[in-house]
Amino acid sequence: MDQTRLRHIVLFGFKDGTTEAEIGEIARRFGVLATEVDGVDGFEWGVNNSPEGKAGGHDYCFVLTFVSEAARDAYLPHPKHKEFVAFASAWIERALVVDYWAQAAG
């Protein structure tokens, strides 16, 4: 049985002056979005705490897991996703998105 999952990694750097409350609301809405679109199999997020200093200003990480590429491809133009992006864009200074099929070690 295939256990791989499609990960959609979104890294945000927020504009100076963005408050913790605003970031919290963005994270909350991102989590709600993940429940509103079919094919999303998981959502998590967190704040970078790496001591390496290589985040390039992308201090917040959001991870969506999709059941298939078709599910991801349906999510991207979904009206709920577009609504979220329009809301969050007011505070986002930079964004980086990477998608990959998770592979087990070995």
C-alpha cells in the first residue's frame, strides 16, 4: 500500500509591524481553509526556531497534506483558497511554496 502523501509547504515572512494577533488570525483562517476544501488530509503550522539563521525571513511554516496531485490542483484555484490569499496578503512580505511527495527513509 502506498503511504506517500503530497506535502504543500508554505513559508511566510510577515511585514514589519504585523502583530501576533494578526498572525494568529492568519493561522486560524489557514486551518479553517484546510477543513473546507476536499482532498486536504492534514494541516499544521509553527514558528521557525532553527538556530542556523538560514530562513531568509520566512519565519512561519504552514504544511498542508493532500491525498493527490488532483486534490492539490483543485485547492489552488478554489474560491476559499483565493479568499484566504486575498485576506493574508495584506501582511505577507514574502512567501515561498514547495510541494513534494513525502518519501519514507530507506
